[in-house]
Amino acid sequence: MDQLTTLLNRFSLHAGVFYTGNICGIHDFQQDSVRGHLHLIRRGPVLVMGVRPGSFTITEPALLFLPRPDTHRLIADERSGADVVCGTVQFGGGSSNPITASLPSVVMVELRRLPGVEALLGLMFDEAFAEQDGRQAVLDRLCEVLMIQLLRYCIAQHLTRGGALAGLADARLAKALNAMHLKPEQAWRLEDMAALAGMSRARFAVHFHQVTGETPADYLASWRVLLAQGLLQRGLALKHVAGEVGYGSPSALTRAFQRKLGCAPGEWLKGTQAQ
């Protein structure tokens, strides 16, 4: 199984297209602490405000993704308008998931740099105006495919800012990360990780921190806690979750939660249920 698939299996991708077609004038979007916002500009120009200092204009077909969107605005010409697809993107784990955490606050890619995207866009716009049964479901699934293409591009072009995706973009670290992702319950030692990467223990530790921004031990603990959060939300008992993610006892997992999140698992779970 490839590394990105492993991440997507653990932190499922859900997209929701809420507009496909022509926009004219000013369109405002509110801050969203849970979901990313995706704006696909098939025909512009579109003036973008609120995602960078100042403003900028998209003049050729492009994909704009905001993993952690603040309030922002798209402005199209009042007469000719712009052809766009607007959607939300959410990964399992909410705002703390390792996929969006690895991305910069703004990702913008010209569509010509994404192989096969024109065929995908053709399907999206055809579906948008066909008014057939299941239209929304098809649009959402096509948006998810588009998002996966974007993640592939970010990894290949090293557009990440540390974390899991930056590690997966590194050929040596990717082998160790994929193994940890697949088997979080294993008692990983530094020498085990280094051997998978084909590096010495010392060189691996330094390189890992340089690329991901964390020590191998901290990364593994963060990964285990993220997985534990998902399992707890599914209703599994703490003692079962602890074993699933590599902790020998509920108390060991509780200590990891307190170090990473500042609270015990039960307290964290109550907080998410109250939201």
C-alpha cells in the first residue's frame, strides 16, 4: 500500500461541492475551523482577498485550496463573471489531522500542472447541469478525486511545511513513516526506523527532525494519539484503544494524551461530544 493511501485510509477524505457554475461580483466565505475550502477557477479572472497579505488575481485556470481558511472573498467581473467550482474538504481528525497540518495556509496550482484534470472538470461541469439522480454525490466524489490529485502534486513538488506529507516526500523517510503508519502498535525503536530508511541512528534522527519538524519519538506519539482519538470517537473502550495504538496500558495512553493535548482521553472525548 502506498504512503498517501495509508494516510487517507486512517484520516478519511470527505468533500462537499456547494457551487458549480458562473459567479459575478463579490462572494464572501466565512472562517472555518473544521473544514478546508477549495475554489477551482476554470475561467477567470478572479480577484482573491483575505488569504494572503493584500490581494491577488487569478488570470488562468487554477486550483486554490485553503486548509485552514480565514474569512476571504472572491470577486469576479459583473458582466462576464467566472466559471468556478467551490467546495469544502474535511479529513478525519478535524483540524488536527496530519494531512492538512502539513500544508501551507494557501495552496494554489495552475490546472495545467495537474495531469488529467481537464477530463475531470468536464465530468464535474457536465454533472452540475445534468440534473440527474445522485448529482450531488457524484460531484462530491469527483471533488475528492481532485483533492487527491492536489495532494499528490504537493508531495511531488515538496510544497509541504513539515509533518507527515513532508516526510512522505522524502524517499528515505517515507519507508520508515509508512511502516509506522501501518503498524502503530509495534514497539518501534530508533534503530528499527533508521534501518528502514537505510541510515545510521544519528543521521536518521537529525534528518527526521529537519524534514518533519519533530523527533521520531514525538512524531510516533502524535500519530498514536491521533489514531486513538478516532478509535475513541467510534466508541471503543480505552483499554482496547491503548493496545491498538501501541500503549501497554490505559494509563500509558492517558499520559500520552496529557502530554500532547493537555487533558485525559475521557475529558477530550466529552469536549468533542459537546461541540
